[in-house]
Amino acid sequence: NGSPNKKGSTYTALKQIQDTLREEEIDSEIYQIGHKDIRGCIDCRKCSELGKCVFDDEVNSFVEKAEEFDGFIFGGPVYYGNVNPTLTNFMTRVF
């Protein structure tokens, strides 16, 4: 959840998806990042060398945890025609 509103409309949409997945006996988790300070990528390329980002924040925690999952669904609010900067920074550094 890339929204800073922990229980807002983005959460509600993600929760509906989670409920549908559970009906199919598929485990899922809503990972809240919208209220975190996620820095953008600075293209230092240290991630290739170190196996993780030099900025030790939620991105590294998520990447470690992500190995447990088969897929991802990202949700975030749209501000001025684009995904909010927190989610954009997060996704840029994860992928």
C-alpha cells in the first residue's frame, strides 16, 4: 500500500483483492509503505555489487521478504496524473 492513509481507499481496494485471494486459499499480505520515507534511486549501482541498496530502509526489508512470494500487487494514490512519489521511489529501487 503506497498510500500515506493506512486505512484509506487504496487500502480498501487492496483489502478486497486480499479477501478474494483468501477465498481461493491464496495467502497474501498488505505491506504498508505509504507513510515511510523512501528515497529515490541515485543510480550508484551499488545494489549490483552489494546485493542490496545502500539506503537501508523499507526497500531492503521488502526485497528480503519478497523471496517468499510468487507475485505482487501494488496500489497507490494518484496525484496529478501519476503514482505518488513514495510508491514510485519504492518500485524504482525494488526493480
